[in-house]
Amino acid sequence: MATPRVFIIRHGETEWSLNGRHTGTSDIPLTTAGEARIRATGRALVGPDRLIVPKNIAHVYVSPRKRAQLTFELLGLGCTAPLPWQAHETPAEKPAGEAAKQQMTAAIEVDERVCEWDYGAYEGVTSKDIQAQRRRDGLPPWEIWRDGCPEGESPEQITERLDSLIAEIRERFHEPVLAARGKDAKDAPPSDVLVVAHGHILRALAGRWIGTHIGANPSLLLEAGGVGTLSYEHHSLEEPAILLGGAFMAGFAGDAVEKIQELKQELRKEGGGGA
């Protein structure tokens, strides 16, 4: 049985992300290059033998911002559930035959908890300009993870909404699958979750996923259009982890490897050792 995962996907490139301007509540469209790169990401990472397997997705959380919604559409997940927004992209033809079996049946939810950080007075301003203004005002250097944003959100507010989301994901989609360990993988329900959102909020989500204080997040990076993976070590809800590298699916071979890993874990528990 595969260990449940959360795929965090940052929206594609926009003019403001190119210029380094903080983009929270503003709804800036993707650039043409940004759209093309998201399509390429979908071709590379989405499919029955890829990192993101549509039929294994249990739920999708998408930011209310159009740039995130279009990013989701361009990934090519073949979703059968209706979009909770007016489509920004002309729908592609539905796949037929074997390809149709790989369509995503998960519900898609627009969730305010994955909105970008509310930058308040710093909306649309670059970090360079923010620091220059603070020097002129006699203020110390700005660090969003420590200071938050004037007239916007604080690190504590971000932590609160993300912890709520994490608890929901684990309770609704991951705990039931992890608790059923040992059952035939074919009988396991879909358990992977997609979160399509923004740079700062997804970096904060990754940190909170492993219980790290939000102030430690500057070292976590996710470029525009990037994909990250959150999961668990040892198939345990008590051991959340950031997956540094994820393998693509490989049919029977992949199932065999998963079974071997489970057997090794059982041997360790019984004192049998093994590498």
C-alpha cells in the first residue's frame, strides 16, 4: 500500500513573480511562458506511470485566485468532477479507452486557507523596496516569517489556518488509509491530496507539515510552477516528512518494491533487522 502524499503546486509564472513583487490578494494572470511551463509540468509529472497519478488523488484544494485555478486546469489531470469556478481554459477532449481509466474523480475545493499570505501594505512591492523604505523609516530589516506584514497577516495567523488544513487532510484522507495498513493495495481508497496555491503559503505549509516553527521557513523554496511532496516516514501518521525525491509509478515492479518495504518494516518490528 502506497504511503499517502500531499502534492503542493505553486501557480505558474506571472509578471509580478518575475519582478519579485509580493502578490497576495491581487489577481495577476499567468504569463504565456508560465502557462506553457505548467502544461509541460503536467506532461512530465501527471499520468498512470508518473509521480502524480490522477486516479490516486482523493481531494484537491485550490486557492480562490485565478492564477492558481488556471494552473490546476493546465496540469491535465482529466478531472471528471465539475470545477467550482468558471473554467479559464477551453476544456480538452475527454480521453477514451484505457486513458479514461486514469481520470481524476476527486472533488475540487476552493479553500481560503490556501490563499497567499495577505501582504497588506506590502502588496505589489518588492523585498528590495520594502527594505529600503524600512531603512528610511528607521526600522529594522524585514523578515516576513518573523514580522508578518503591516495591515496584513501575522505568522501566527498563517500558522493557525495551515494547522487547520493539515489536521483536516490527515483526519479525512490519510489516517483511514494508514490505519488500514496490511490490506490489499487494490482495495485502498485514493489518498493523495493536491494543493494548488502560492509561494509563501506553500513554503509555510511544508514547514508546518513537519511541525517546524514558521520562523524556520526561509530555507524552504518553491519556484513558480514548482511541485513539492509531503508524506510520512515508515507509513506512520506520527512521522510526517518532506519527500525530497519521489519515484514514478512502475506497475507491478512498483507494487513489488512497496511490498518488500512493508516486509522489511515488519521484520524490524519483530527484531529481525534488515537494511
